Amino acid sequence: MRQYGNKHKISYPNRTDIRRVAEQFKGEIEDVRVIPHPKDLRSWFDFGPISRALIDTYPDIMQADVVQIYPASTDRLEAKRVELVIRTFGEIKKMGYSVMLVIANQWATGRGKKENIQRYTQIARRSGMELGEICFTSNWRKEYVTGLPKEALRELFMCSNLFLFPTREETFGLVLPEACLSGGVLPVLNKSLQNQMEISGMHADYIDFGSFDSSAPAASDPQFPKAVAEIIMGRMLRNESIMTKTYMRQR
């Protein structure tokens, strides 16, 4: 190393071996610069231009501790309990974790629907979330007011590690298997909807959120989102598959 001068460095992919590398090249430890091999969901899984552009706009999709992609028709945001999901994410953030919630909404056409989205954005702000921590995809680019293409949604699901699904009614709920097939995802489902167990079996966390046919008094408690957040983080932090996926995504 000395014959090349002080400005030259050796690049090496791990920190563990830098002493041996320095000795091999007759240099000092400070002559070795650690540059890990890149590992990135976007390149490894050949993400398309739409999901890449959305991630560029909202980098927390890759970097946040808790990420959820929630597909929902704009006229069914209330039935899907998007407000509860937002408030729960606000509580998770208050626990010290970074969050990113992407509402992949469809058919956001018409003044009333756009005003409704604005109302949910204001709820997110009051819950402590910042603009970069929540995204309605219809607001991101006008060409997607009717929804994101399937391939972009599939790629975004691969970045998620939570699927909180407190919907009041569902005949089946295709978004549940679509979210879980990406792997490393904690599904938190509505115990009041027995058909959710037909889809996920016992391989999910079930909370009694109530439904159109079954009331859940606890769900109306102002502290309910906080309780849900605590359950979620307790489960996630003990799940090695979820935490490994999250760690690799954030690197």
C-alpha cells in the first residue's frame, strides 16, 4: 500500500476481515474502506418504473420499520376502516418506530372522493404522521386515480411487513392473500369476520374489530388504536422472518 501513497484505499465487502486484508497488502486498517455488496429489493426483483418512482418519492417504503400497502376503493375507505389503520400507525410511531402507510386507492374521481381523501390526510396529521409517512396513490400521480397496475402493487407488497385489515365487511378479500404471498408479513385480521379464517386459517393475529353484523365495544374506546399498536409490535418483534426481511430491506 505504501508505494501507492496516502490517497489510495483498498475496498473490501466486510468489516470482520479488514485487519487481515490490511496486513496482506502491508497497510494499516485505515487504508481499508468497507463497501458492502449492494442488496436491494428493487434490483433483485426487477421492480418496474412505477414502483421505483413511487419509492423515489416516498423512500420510507424501503426505510421505515413498519410498512403497509393497503389497497382500497376510494368509496370504501370507511368500510375498510382506513381511519383506524391510520390512527394505529400514529400510535406505532409514538412508540418510537418509523412508519410508512401506502393507501393504494382506486377510482378517486370526483370532488367528493378527493375531499374524503383530504379528510383522511388530516386525520393522519392529527395522529402525528408527517406527509412523507402516508401516501394515497391517487394523489401521487393523476394517471393513477383509477388505481395502480397489478405488477406495481405486487412489487410494493414485497416491501411491506404488516397487513392490518380491520374491514367491516368482506365477501372474500383478495388483498389478504395478495399481501401475505410476499412473505415476511404480519396479518392482523378482524375476528368478527369468520370468513377471514377461511383464507388465513390460524396463521394470523385476530382482533375483534367488530363488523356490520357484530359489535365490538372495545373498538370504540379512544385508546383502542394504542392497544392494537402494542399488540402489533409485540408480535412483529418476536417474528424472526418478519424482522429479517425488514432488516434486509432497510440495509
